[in-house]
Amino acid sequence: MRDMNAIVGRCDLLLLTLDTLRYDVAQQAWEAGELPVLGQHLPATGWERRHTPANFTYAAHHAFFAGFLPTPIAPGLHPRLFAAEFAGSETTTSTTHTFREPNIVAGLAARGYHTLCIGGVGFFNMRTALGSVLPAMFEESHWSEDFGVTCAASTEHQVQLANQRLREIPATERVFLFINIAAIHQPNCGYVPGATADSLATHRAALRYVDRSLAPLLATLKRRAPFFAIVCSDHGTAYGEDGYHGHRLNHPVVGEVPYFDFLWES
């Protein structure tokens, strides 16, 4: 188990949520050698299969920001990386970085981190009161249509902004960078030429697009400082399994998500 108390304050932090990515699709793509960028950092067995705390974006991210990241699939108690203090927690241990603040974003800000949100799906668009709740947790938040689900180049645009801001923020200042990647969320049929409907094939093609688009971001982070990265999905989505379509439902293809984390030091 990682000792987050030895990481927080010393390293930049990256939380990358690949919105709607299914575990089975992520693992199949890794096994087929289709993820050369993320694959450099994935463990030898590929993605870890975990349970998400919620079955749609808004609820899942509220849980993440409270310290409830996707839970390892095996039964039993699993120590958490981060936790907001509350009495009776059975998953807060000596390796957990614990905050008195109500969420990890505020907690990291109190420890000197510049908190930066680059939104993707509609819950981060800041166009409505609902779409402002999650971004408002951060010191700095960004969203545009170029980052959203209707833009086929969304991940490239998100990475461009992230790199710009990482270059502008002094390297002596620690950064908590959160990016919600929208490209895998429906509609994703645009990533397969000629496709007119979303499918497992277009979902996987969108993941391939995201992977190659992330290379400049990881290169910038590596040049800047040691960093700890958490890469996961917030929930999966159904493409007709047992008659189900979409998410905000409790089918296993929605509830089982891919996860990995890694520490990079030069």
C-alpha cells in the first residue's frame, strides 16, 4: 500500500478520469497492445478491475473527491489513499492522507497545492448551477465545447490547456491536476470511419484516441516534478447486455471499472 503521507506535499498529483470507460474494453485494448502511452505505466497484469462507488458521473466524482476512489474487487477492507476525516472509518490507515476539509480538493489546497480542473462531460461545463458544483471545488476550472462530448478532438484540446497551465505555474508550486476525459462517453461512433452508432468497437476506438493524445501531458508532467497519477473510470456503460443501454444502472459492465496508479520520479 502506498504511503500517501510521503507523497502529498512532495509530488504533483494527477487524477485522470476516463469517463464511461469499461473495464473489459480497457483490458482487451491493453492486451492487444493498443495503449502504448498508458501501457508504459500499467502494471504487468494490465488494468486493475475495481468497483465504482456510483453508476454515473456526478455521483462518482463526489465520492472520488471525498476520498472514495474505486474499490478493489476482492472482498474485505481496503485502505484508501485519501480520506476526509469522519468517525468510524474502517479504511483510513496510517498510510492514508487524511484531511479535515470536506473534500480532497480543499484539503490539497490547504496544503499549498494549486488545484486545477479541466472538465469534459456536462457535469463540468459551468453553464448551469448543477454543472458548476464540481468545478467550484477547485481554485481554477476550465471548460469549453472543445473539451466536451461533441468534439472529436476533445482530449487533444484538454491536454493542450493542461500543458499551457503547467508551464505557467511555477515549478516550485505543487499542482493537483484533475482532468475529466469526455471522448469515450457517447457519442463515440466518430472514432470509427463510417460508423453511425456507438458500440463496443467505437468505445475501444475512442480509448485508443485518448491514449495517443495523452503523451504530451505525461511528458510535461515528467519534466516538471515528481508526480503521482491516478487513472481510472468513473463508471462503465452498457451496449445492449441483458437488454441494458447506457449507465445510471447497476449492471456489472457499469459497476466494474479500470484503475491504476503510479509514481514517477526522475
